[in-house]
Amino acid sequence: MATATDQAPVESHDDHDAHHPSDWEYIKIAIILAILTAIEVGMFFLEESVAAVWLYLGLTVLMIIKFFMVVAYFMHLKYDTPWFRRIFVAGLVLAIGVYAIFFFAFDYFGLG
Amino acid sequence: MTGATTPMAPPLRTKELPLAEATAVAEHEAPETETHDGDHGDGDDHGHGSTTGISNNKLMMWVFLGSECLLFGALISTYMLYKERNEDFAANLAPFSEDGRNIGPRFGGADGHGVFDIPFTSASSFILLCSSLTMVLALSAIQRSDYYRFKIWTAATAALGATFIAGQIYEFTEFYEKGLGYSTNIFGSAFYTLTGFHGVHVSIGILMLVALLIMHRQGRLNSDKSETVEIVGLYWHFVDIVWILIFTIVYLFPQ
């Protein structure tokens, strides 16, 4: 019986190449990131006319989108082995969990 | 010793092993031109020879970046808390006792209000964003053995990083002249610690990029060793994503 490892690298090789962004795709991603940054900066100047909660919300959403676009495309996490993703996400989740506890401990949100 | 007494490792079967996909990708990462001449002793194992089938060097970098999330998480959280406390306690606590002794952390005084120059910092952010693009283009170039473009994009990345650092030094000088020093209040301490740590990371990244150019000049970096560029690239992009967070949380969130 032929083992799967005899075939998998070849299949994955083609598959990997097919999904790896080209230079032009990298440029397009960078343009999208630049546009998102421009929107963020534009939102900053709306401080006087828009409620702070909406600014916080909008800026946070844009920040998260930019963060994951760089991680997924420029850092190739979308195309690389899932193990790297798991390691990075583990660090990220641990950090978010630890500092969420930190904020609650210091009553940052004014709930106490 | 006979073969009958020596335990043999069973052959890998993709469906039973979760790392099989990783093995497949790692196999791909080895360039087609690789000679498999045993030249894996200098750190570019590309996953060959590792028990997981994953490149140990890349794995190490991802573990490092995962731990860096905790470092910058601590710095960003401290900044957010101290910024809040600086405003809350400004009217209630004096930094010095009557005889002039420092009795604790300082509150109030200069902070982000009227100090930050958003258009300037936006330009710096755009420069760092561009450096991420040039970094990924440098990796793409060396992977297809286009060494001329590799050198150009790597040098451009280092130059953009240096421009960002120059902007940060200028910005810090301006803030200091406007009354926001490191020990002015807890806001200043948290702000300079956070952005300073990021600046140090960018500076280390620039040194790594220069090292790549030197290695290439010495003939120790070619398409077979492109993983080295990829690992430096991972570090550089991480520095970029940290700035994405800092720029929004520190500069753009309503004061």
C-alpha cells in the first residue's frame, strides 16, 4: 500500500504555489491597508462630531482587520502550516486573557 | 545487533498524523534547486531532519513572536491603565511632599492632548506599512533567485525603517519640548516605554536587514537559504502589526 506521504508533498506543492500571493497581490493588499489607515486617520478628525463610542468601535474594527491582514498575507500564516497559526494564536489568546484579567483587577472598565 | 531486535518506526500515514500537512508544506519550502547535499548544518533545515517536519527556525521565530504578544500586551495594557489614572488622579494627588520629596507617581500635566501630531505620526505609520510591502517583495525576489531586486527591496525596507526611527526621535524631541518628558507623569512614563520598546524592536530589525545584505554580499545567502529572509521578514511584519495597535490605541483613540 502506498503511503500518503509519498504523494502529499507533490500535491501540496502545487496547491501551495497556486495560493501563494504574487507581487501584484502583495501590492494590492498594501493598498487596501493604506486605505484602511487613511480611513482611521479620517475618523480621528471626526472626534468633535461623532460619539466617542462609535469612534472606539470603528477604530478597533479597522485595527483588527489591518492586524489580521498583515498576519495572514504578509506573514503567510494563511498559507503556512497550521502549527504556526496555533502557536501565534496561543500567544495572542494568552496575552488577551491575561490583560483582560489585569483590566478587571484594576477596575479599568469602572464596573466595581 | 540484528534487524529483528531493532524496533523500526512505522511509516508515516497522513490521515493519522496531524503533522502530515505540515510535512507537506515543509517539503514544499525546500526550493526545487536544492541539492540535498547535506547542507543543513547552518540553520536552514527547511523542516528536513526535524522530528515534526516543520522548520525548526521558523517554529522558533513563531514561538518568539507568540511570547512577544505578551510583552507588548503588558506595555499596551499598562499604557491604557496609566493614561486613565493620569486623568482620574490629576486633581487629587500631588507628586511631592511639602519639603519637596518625591512621594510617589506623578499625575496630571502634559499628556496626549495637544501634544500628538497626528498628520506626522500618520506619515510615519504609512512609511512602516510600506516597509512591510518592500520586505515581502524582497522575500519574493530571493525565492525566485532575483538577487538584484532582493538587494533593492531589502535596502529599501531598512531605509524605510530608519526613516521611521528618525521620525520617532524627532517626535520624542518635540514632545519633550512641549512638556511631556519620561518622568513628567505616569502617562509620559508609559508612553515612552511603549513606543521606545517598539522603536528598539524596529532598530533591531534594521540591523537584521543589514546583516541579510552583508550575508548576501559574502555569498552566504541565496535562494536556497531564503528561509533566513522569511524569518527576518516575520520579525519585521510583527513589528509592523504592533505599530498598527500602538498607532490606533495611543494616537487615534479619542483622548
